[in-house]
Amino acid sequence: MATFQNEQNNEKSKKSVAVIGAGYTGLTIAYRLAQKGCRVTIFDKENEVGGLAAGFRLDGVPLEKIWHFLYLSDSYALDLAEELGVRDKLIFHDSTVSTYYDGKVYPFMSAKDLLLFKPLSFINRVRTGAVGVYLKLIKNWQPLTKITAYEWMKKYAGKQATEVIWKPLLEGKFGAYYDKVIMSWLWGRIKVRVDSKESSGEKLGYFNGGFGVFTNALADKIQEQGGEIKLNTSIKKIISANNKVTIITEDGEKEFDAVASTTPSNVFAELIQGGKQVKKSYLDKLKSINYVGAIVMTFSSKQKISPYYWHNVNDQKIPFIAFLANGELAGTETYQGKNIYYIGFYAEHNHSYFTEEKEKIMDEWLDGVQIMFPNFDRTQITDRALFKFKNAQHIVDLGYKSKIPAYQTPLKNVYLSNFSQIYPEDRGLNFAIRDGEKIAKMIMED
């Protein structure tokens, strides 16, 4: 009886922490805190863990709702995969990249490919190559926060290269915000790809069995260490008072010693609005960060459509911005011998895609694939799916640094960590893990 009582007392003395969001930031926070003996509960409104890397099955093949891969430089993710015992299932493959422009697919992987890219004049091909080399050599990125990517490219790459290469990419990613995004964001995207190159070219990592191998290993460890994962649970309110934090859900309320929220900043603002410690200026800061959403389609087919993995779509006649042939990266054997394809598009929240029927969007996009690849045969498709995500990409605009909220919020014992705070780097699984480690350490030291 005494032993049982001691166990109960020990359990009560452990620090209790709620983590809102079961993406990689939230999972990492929970994992590290559970290792330290905390009583951790993860809440997520979805029915699976992983956030943007959440898994599903297409034609029997385990996949991610949004395509994912790792770079050679993703040290936090690689170290965690090693720790969880799944590093041996991560294989780095040679990446192949192309650009679709004005009815033609052009390889876009080497200096030779650039020199043969006829949509640009010869002098502008050389100029574009020189700009690429210059960007790779930049160490001090701070000056790049004072000019938009669109203006910088017009100035240094020239009008033609900007209109043919850079504007379509920025417009496809950010919509009406295309001319607002600062150059340091684009530099960061270029840098991470350069850091993942070897002499043979770019290397990208993919797990045999999909990223669910990594995600599930992390979730399993959390539960093995006593952590609890509550899915299909929406958070209505966060209230901090008397050194405790109360989480209110549809099922009631529960008190914790600390809370870590990994929601987008504007969503977090709604959760804490009305709290005594929350000033309007803080809420305005959270809401000042704009987001666009993502719509992603994936389909399996008996047909090999393209020899390239990644296709940047720089043509307004096509209703999406990226086409990926995953089998050309990881090999069809990774996908049980099937050809797996992804189509991607970013949209503002008021875009019609967020209200249109999924079947209509998929049919429209397959029409676009038909334009890109005249030999495409949609009767060879064996399965397809489409997913919609709001707040999938934040807008890094002029003065963005002043908008970034601190990890420690004005509410005592409440922390915020989301990809809007990943700066100057862009969102990504590796940095989600890095920031999860950081928040867990802050909570333990507080």
C-alpha cells in the first residue's frame, strides 16, 4: 500500500505539460519532456500525428499528404532518426529538376542546362548563372532583408530572367504577395539546396516506407515514456492564472503546469484572446503575419510520365506550380512498384479551391498534366487523393523580423513555437525538430 501511495505521489510531483499540435515541433517537445520525466499530453484536432507530414495510404502505398524529403544538411532530423533507430531506412537519392515553360520541359540541374535554356537570351543565361554563383557565396544575409526578392532579381538577374524564372515561382508560391517576400527568404531556400549537393548533384533523403516510419517511431517513443496523444481534439481556449495553465476543449477543461502551442500565430491569437495578461498590441503582432494555404493532389499510375523528379511549372496555362514524379527520386520499388505523383499549388484563403469540390480540382489539374505531357493517359491512374491546408506558408515580407513573436508568450508558463519563428531559414521538418528541442529545454529550465 505504501509503495502504491509513493508511486501516486511521484506521478503527481512530475511537471505536467500540454502540447498543442502533433506536428514535428510538438512531437519533439513532447518526446524530450517525456524523457525528462514530465507528464505530457499532446492535443491535435486531426485524426493522425505528423502535421504537414501526416501519412495516409494511396493504392495501398504509405505516403505523406504533402511531399517530404530531407537534405544532407538536415542535421537535427538526421540525429533524431538515428536516435529513434530509423536512420538506416533513410536513403539519399540523386535529385533531378526541370522547368516547364511555354509548352516544353527543360532540364534545370547544371550550368550546361542553363546555357541551353532557350527561353532566355544567351547573355541572360550567363547573367543568371553568375547571379546563382554570387548567391551561393553570400554569407551576410542581413542586407537581403531590406529588399524584396522580386526587386532584387529584377536588378541583378534582369527583367527577362525575372519574368521567365523567378516571378512565376514567387507568384505560384505566394499569390498576391509575390512582390512582398524579401530576398533573404529566397536566399535561404537557395542555400539549403546548395548545402545538400555533392559533386554528383543534389541529394534528397526519403524513408523506405514513407515518412510515417519516422513519425510513428517518434510518437511510439512518446507513449512508451508515458506521454498521451489525444487526436480529434480541438482547443477552444488557453487560460493562464496562479502559475497554472488551463486548456479548454469540447470535452471540458484540464490544468497543466505549462503549455506549448505549435499552432500558427493567428490561430494562437484566437486561443488566448480575452486573457488578462494579453495586450491588444501582442494580439495585433500575432495577426500581422500573413499566411497562404496549400492544396496538394497525389495519384498513382501504371504510367511513367516524366524522367525528372521535380518540375517547376512556370507557365500560366497550367493550373498548378509543381509536379513531382516521386518514383524518379526514390525509385518505384520504394512505392511497391507503382508510379507516385504529386501536384502542388499555394493559394490565399479566399481562393475558390478552398470551397470547390475535390473531384473538380483534380480533374482540372489532370487536364494541366495532359497539356504538359501529351502522352499522359489518365486511364492508367489507379488511385488519387487531394488535401487542403490553410496556413501552410507564412509571408516573409519587409520588416518581418519585427513581427516574429517570442517563444515565451505574455502568458506565464505558455510557450509558442511555429514555423513563422524559423528565421532566416524557411519552414521545414529539420527546423521544426530544432525548435522543438529548444522549447523543451526552455520549459525544463523555467
